[in-house]
Amino acid sequence: MGARLSLMVAALALGILVMNTATGEERVVKIASAQIFCLDGDRSGNLVRIENAVSRAKSEGADLVAFPESCLFGWVNPDAHKRACPIPGEDSDILCGFAKRHKIFIHIGLDEKEGDKLYGAAILIDDEGKILLKHRKNNVLAELMTPPYTPGSGVSAVATKLGRIGVMICADSFRASLLGQMRELNPDYVLIPYGWAAKESQWPDHGLELKKTVQKAAKAIGSPVIGTDLVGAISKGPWAGQVYGGQSVGADGTGEILFVLKDRDVDLGLITIRIR
């Protein structure tokens, strides 16, 4: 995309220079990757943990905080068929309230109910509490929940004051066709919420597969990718008992790793992006 990237590493704070030739102006954008603990079905508790992470990200100077996949009910939890809300709706309204109250952009994965259909969705909310973008997951792995999620179509990106932001969800990043579509949208960076699970015995090594997946996606798109995973476990279905191991990861447009968060523990990482 014609971007030049410069990396400055200090603890978990990193710097990326993204050129935006349309404006000629430069601004600093700080993005937090919020690797939270998510308990399947504990909507109210998960909302508490989400707002705590939002508050911490804001206190550390973040302009945007990115969360994992299906943060309210847990991924492939069939209870979401009865409990999930439309978007906009009650759940997204609460999240929009967090964004407005803390004056921060939020990107988060949550389940969406529309009629008799359930979607794995992700929304991008601005610091005034407005939903700027909604993406529905394409690659839903239908065999893992009955009835399954309904697939979405395509990928999404939106121009914001924090740059042009692309959004995908977890297994969407496995498909070369979707990565190609995202590349055509020319994002400054891409946010991908993950629910990266495996048997307990396969961790921490399974985190290496997440690292490779994010690297491959970033190289295919040609833009930085921030992949945010959660900590917890799948409670229902064929993968019940599998563990989410954290190890959220970011990579630049060449595939160089920018950060890896903790293995199987709550963590918060910061990336500083300069956009011209």
C-alpha cells in the first residue's frame, strides 16, 4: 500500500510509521490489544472485564482498544441463539456507552442476532459512541455449533480519524480470497479478533500457529495486523474443554512480529502508529 514502517520497541510499546499521502499530515495513534479473560455465558461479568480493560487502555494513553472474538457469550456457545441481540441493540449500546464514557475507540467481537439467524460479528465504535463499521464472520466453522452461525460476506474497512481501519474475524484470516479482498481496500492497519483454542496439552506451542497466521495475513494484506486473542475455555459443543491461550500478536506489513502477549494470562499491549 506504499506504507513505510518504522519500529521503536520499549517494553510492550511499539511504533509504526504509516504513510497517508492523501492528507500529508501526521498524527500519533495508540492502539491497545486487550487480551481479556472471557467466561462462557457470563455476559454481565464479561462486560465488567471489558470495561475494566477499556479503562486501563485509556489510562495508558490508547486511542483505540481491540478485543477478542465473541466476548459476551463465548464463541460457538449455542445459548447465544437465545441471548444475543441485534446490532444496534442492547449489547452494542452498552459497548457504545463504554466508548463514549471513556472517550476511546473500541473494536470488539460479539454475537449478533437477526431474526432467526446468529452471526459472529465485530464492530468498530468511535470515541463518541457511534458504530462506524460492522463485519460478519465469513468462515464460521459450521460443524462446531448446532445450529451454526450464519456466514457473512466479504471484508470491511472504513476511513476514520485514526486512519483507514480494516476488520476481519479469526478464521476469515485463513482464506486467501478474503485476505486479497482486504488488500484491495488498502487499510492502514487491520484488526482481527481471535478465539484461538486447542487442547490444554497443546499449549503453549499452539500460540506459534497463531503467530504464523497473523504473520501470513499481514504479509498478504501488506499492512500491520493486530490479532487479539482471549483467555478462557470453550464450554459446549465438539470442542468443549479446549483452552484459549492468549498470546495475542501483532505483525507489520512484511510479517515482522511487533509483539506477543502473555501465554494463558490477561495482558494488554500497546502499539503507537504515526499516520500521515
